[in-house]
Amino acid sequence: MAANMYRVGDYVYFENSSSNPYLIRRIEELNKTANGNVEAKVVCLFRRRDISSNLNTLADSNAREFEEESKQPTLSEEHKHQLKHRELFLSRQFESLPATHIRGKCNVTLLNETDVLVNYLDKDDCFFYSLVFDPVQKTLLADQGEIRVGSKYQAEIPDKLVEGETDTRIQEKLETKLWDPNNQLKDPQIDQFLVVARAVGTFARALDCSSSIRQPSLHMSAAAASRDITLFHAMDTLQKNNYDLASAMSTLVPQGGPVLCRDEMEEWSASEAMLFEEALEKYGKDFTDIRQDFLPWKSLASVVQFYYMWKTTDRYIQQKRLKAAEADSKLKQVYIPTYTKPNPNQIMVPGSKPGMNGAAGFQKGLNCESCHTVQSSQWYAWGPPNMQCRLCASCWNYWKKYGGLKTPTHLDGTARASSDSGPRGHMTRQEVQGLSPFTRNEGRAKLLAKNRQTFILQTTKLTRIARRVCEDILQPHRAARRPYASINANAVKAECMIRLPKATKTPPKSKVVPRQSLATIVKDLAISAPLKLKATRGPPTPINRNQASQPRGGQSMLGKRSFDTATAVNFPANGRPYTSGMRAMTQSVIKRQKISQGEAPNPVVFVATKDTRALRKHLTQSEMRQAARKPHLLVRIKLPLPPRPMPLLPSSTSEPIVLED
């Protein structure tokens, strides 16, 4: 009976799926809905299988540091595997779940340096956590509840000086002294000065317009003058004036009037106080988050000081009473009966003998995927249905509670991928290819046909210069072999701007790459991949009887004329010459291979500039073909010379003038 009673603060198992492991949650509230059902507001705790592989690597490094610092005993590989199932990650994520999905209690504790990890394996339903997981930011951080002891967190107290020993420390680097208990004043004199300071504070608040509007009563003004800030100011005044009462009183009342000191409670406006209360309701006493998200214009010291002053007000007492009234109206505990419905993953046929190896739809001779036993009172289907994996009753209970198998198997990653919450980073390459839409040609063709668009890639001038100047940083050959690795383009461009003035003085040397001639390249291609012509299906149907009796010449490559008909014009049997649309019988039939829409490359458009089109007009057709065959060579264009002005002919001479070009 007591085991089925669940209270606020209990760690419990929740079942959201019959095939997935239990969810581990902490009950924060138990609320009764309008239709009579009970909902539990819970805090989410995550397992290792719920986070990404990068965060798992970070958790492994944190675990290794903990083992080294706490000097844990050496564990076997099986114990290390099972210990990962006991590790949880706390979060600040809340959710509401129906209380009927609770399947039992568990125990979750904060990992301490004195804990021995092997002890968690000896206890059932026992978990630990040391890191906090943020589902939004996808980060893992150390829990703020840990006790931070050491020189990093506490100040080191130096030893007391021996009588007669001089203090060799640099006084300027030490803290400022605010009060000297060994002063020349007596306690009654100090009390009299504090009374004078309060009187001055009361009179100063009476003169302050904003303060008199908020606090019209003289008693409230006197009480406000007795605040701690006034007393602190009076004692600081004594310290600064070397405990001289005459000079300290003159400091309290300077030339412009009495000094008014305000604390954080008076400096904050009503809207800022409302923001603080809202943030306190959301984050609790996490003052760093309160300042960062709600009050960024306030300092952290100001927020902390306001909190402790706010706790002394009536507003805090009222909110405390409201929370107590709300807590009284909520449920303190709820009774959930034991869940006895059969699991849909059971594969044992009803009425069959216990321990039977085999079930309907499953192959005989299969054993448990975790402990490899062949006999069990109950079998459960586990993993992908096509692989027909199963677990015994003991291993199934372990899987539901701890989210893994007792021993690591090759199907562990597949089981994670098949579950709803498992990350795909643990899937094998074959499984990823099976889920990819590019695996089948028809799916790939449809996807490419839908998303195919024309685009132009244009590089800026600075990027082209940076490729040459910062070649050692960019490493283009290495980057081309690793297209998935990111390149910090901003850093490369910044380095280029630094090197550019130096690079202009010493221009980079161009590397001359020896290239083979076109004839050599064509010869090598013909040897490595000779063209295989498809055989003709048979002679074409003759047009008349005489055509069938004509001798046929040998077939040549690419449909050219044979050697015996090279010097004469070949005519068909009917006496008419071949037209351009007809094909001779000696020509071979070559079928052009059709490229499917999915296999076709994406179109790339090259836009020529206006100057390029104008320069093309000065090239002959042979020069254009030569430039296309040798794209690595520069094209030299001979532009016509502009017309030169004709000189004036002298009228007095009759000799001819010769113009030399």
C-alpha cells in the first residue's frame, strides 16, 4: 500500500510507450483536473540515450575526471557499460503527465566525491546525476548545488603575525579598512553620534519631495531615517574623519544641506520590484539568471541586496501566505494501483508451456539478445521487427528501467534508432542509407526534379585574392578533400588584409604546370576506354528489289564512308543521291544514351560580359576553335590601330611625301 502512494518530491518512472524505456521524473505538484483526473507537474531527467553523441563525449570526459579525482576502483567493461545506464542529467524543463502513467518509484541522488560508483550497481532503481542538461541550448553544465571547496572558491587566511613581526604585505592591494575597533572614542560617544545622524536623516527625508510624498507620516520618516544605510553612512563618516566628532558632524551637514542616503529598497521603482518578483517566481534564488533575463541594467550586488531587503517587507509575507494557501488546496499524495495490463510486446502464445523457446511468428532457436539465455517464462519483442530480436523477462525489466541492455551488442544502435527518442547519431551507415531518400533512383529523381533551379556562383575580388595570399591557412587542396569541414572565411579575409600590403611588393610566383598535347591526351583516352559500338539489329528493309542485290561496303566508325567509296559519290540502287536526312546502309547505327532526369547534372549558367562579347568579334573561327581546344592558354587578340591624322601637305614643295608605318 505504501509503495503505491506517491508524494511531491518523489522520483518516479513514467511510461510513454510500451516499447521504449521508462521516463524518470520528479514530482513537483499533484493537481486535480476538472474531469476528476490527476495530473503531475514533473521535472524532466534525461538519460545518455536522450542526448547527442557530442554531449555524450563531454559526459565521458567529466566521468574520467571524477574517477581520477575521487580515485575510483578499476571497473570492468561490463560494469562501465551498466554504469552509464545509471547516470542521469538534471534539467529545468517541466511538463505535465497523467498520474496513471506512473509505474513505480526510484532513487536519484547528486553524485558526491565520497561515493563509490560500484555501489550504484548493487542497488535496484538507484541513479545519480552530476551534470545539468539544457534541452534548448543543448549544453551540459555542472550542477550549481555541488559544494565548492578549495582555493579556487574560498580565500586563503594567512597566519597571524607574531608579536613584534612587521607586516610586509602591500597595503594598497589589500581591502580597505572600514572600521577600527581600537579608536579613541568611547561607546556612549559613538551612540550619541548615531542619534545625531538619525536626526539629520529624518530632517533630510522631510526636505526630500519624493520621500515626503511616499511617506507623509513623521513616524514613517523617522523609521526610514533609522535604516541601516543611515547607520552605515554615519560609521563610515567617523572612519574617514579619523574619529573626530567635530569634523564628522560637519561632514553630515555640508554646505548644501543634510546628506540623504538611500538603500536599494528606496532606489528601485515599483515596476522593477514587480519584475524581480516575477523573475523570483520563475528562477528561484538564481540571481545571475534573474539579472540576465529580467534586470540587465542592475548589478548583481544590487539584486542580491534588494532580495534580502525585500524579504523584510509585507509583500514577501503576503506572497508566502498565498503560496501556503495554494499548497493547502493541492494534493499532497496520490494512490496509483499496480499496473497489471499485458505488454503488447509479449510474444509468448497464451496457453503455451513456460520456458518454451519459440513463439508464433518467431524463429525457433533464438536466444535472449542481452543475456543469451534460451529459457524464460516470458519473451518480449525488442528492436526492429524484421530482425526478430527478443529479450527474456529479466532483461526486459532491465531495459525498461535503465534504458539499455546488460551487455553491449551490435544491435544497441539499431534499437536506439528505432525508438522515438533515440538520436540518429548512433545508427550505422547501412541504416542511414536505408532511411535516405537518395537510396532509390526514383526517389532521388523526384527530389532533384522538384528542387532544381538555375543559379550563378560569383566570387568576390577579395576572396580571389585571399585564395592566393593566404594559401597556407586556407589549404585549398585539403579543403577540397574534406568538403564537410567548415572554413572560417572571416579569419582568412582578416589575415589577407594584413598580408596584402606586403604581398603587393613581392608578387607571388605562378606555378607552371606542364600539360600534354591534345593528340597525346586523345591517344591515351582511346587506349584506356575504347569506343564500343553496338551491333546493328540487321539490314534495313530494301526499298525495291534492286537495292537488296547491291554490294555493301564495310562499316566504318562514326558512320563515315568506307575506303572503297571515298573517292566516288555513293548512290542507292534507285539512282537518286542520298539526302542529308537519309542514312546509307554502310553507316553504323549508334544509339544515343538517354540520361534520366534524376541523373542529369544541375544546369550552370555562365554569363559573358559586354566586353567579352565585343572581343569575340575580333577572333576568327579557327582561333575560336583553337582557344576551345586549349583552354589553359591565353588568347591574344589583335585590335585594329586607330586611324592616324593625315599631315598637312606643304603647298610650296612639289616633292612626294612618303608615309612610313
